[in-house]
Amino acid sequence: MTQEELDALMSGDIDLDEAYEESEPVAESVQEEEITEEESLHEHDADKYRVSAMSSWPPPPPTDDNKMVHQLDDVTKESEQKASEIFDLIEGISDDLSAGEKEVKSMKAVIDSNLKLFNTLSEKFPHVEAFKTQLDKNEEVLQSLESIMDKLQNGGDTIMNIMDIMQYQDIHRQKIERVINVMRALSTYMNHLFSGKIDDSKRVSSAVHIHGDTSTEDVVTSDDIEALLASFGQK
């Protein structure tokens, strides 16, 4: 009911029952619109919402899964934790490689001693074939140990390169923390910018329709009319 119809009602030109009957189809239409709106909101339910780069509205619900700073904090925390676990594993591998190099060096010392011994025996007793055979076998073992030592040393160098590369994870964490700090600073600035002296709970409600609005109509509901008539009856 518009303001003009309300004025006519107050002057007695319009019957309230007829006006209420005429407003019933409108109420049904409003109810249908409310159902449609509820269905639309249901489509964007927090449990069913999926972020998509193709849609810009409505925004995602403010759940923990969609709070940007909350998510970034989780990323930095989890990445730092996983990086620490990786460093521990790498350090264990590096220790094993170092221990392997020490063992190879110990075996190499024994082989070098055997080579001297069998080389001397082979020179003094050239007719004894066993000395020559043992000399050849020890030389083959020495070559194998040198090959193993090279692989262990290469593995140690690779571990050091991995640890150098993993240092970039800390740089990435610092960059994310910088983004978080900027976002929090902007949030604090916007809160101060839009702050007011009056508490929101003490503010009057906004008008449904203001002169010049095109998206709303100056409609007075039946509840408003009944409350208005009741107030006149009390005077």
C-alpha cells in the first residue's frame, strides 16, 4: 500500500478489508520471492560453497576455510613444520653418509695393508700363485671401495644442495608473513576509517524506501497499518 492509499484509508475512502484482500496476491508474490531468495541462498550454503574464479558474487561465507589470513597462517605454520621434518630427515641421511665414508676409509686402510703384504710376498715368491691371486683380488676390492667412496661423497654434496634449496622455503614463509601483515594493517585501517561514535545497537533502522529509490516501493504492510490504527485507538 502506497502513502496515497494510506492517506485515503485514514480519510475513510478505502475499506480496510478490501485493501487487505487486494494485497493478498502481492503477499503471495512476496512469499514466492522470499522462497526464491531462500533457494538462492541455499545454493550458496557454507557447506556447499565452492570458490570459483568465474563468479564474483556472492562472496564466500566467512568460514575458517575461506578466511584469507586464517588460511595463510595455516600455510606458514604447516610449511614451517614440514620443512623442519624434511631437514631432520636430510640430516639423518647426511649422518649415515658420513658414517659410511668412515667405514669405507677403515676398510680401505686394511686393503692398502693387504696390498703391501701380498705385493711383497708375490715379489719374493713369484712361483706361489696364491700370493698373486690375493694381490689381484685386493686391488679389485680397492677399486670398488674407491667407487663407493665417490658415490657417498656425491650423495653428501647433493644433500648440501638440497639444504640450500630448502632455504627458499623460509624466504617464501617470510613473504607470506609480509602479505599477512599488510592485510591485517589494511583491516585495522578500514575498521578505524568506518568507526563511529554511536554503537550499532543504538542506531535507528534504515528506511525501506527513500524518495528517488527505484529498486523499492513505498509499501506499508498490514502489520504497520494495524499498529498505526491501534495507536490511534489508544489516544
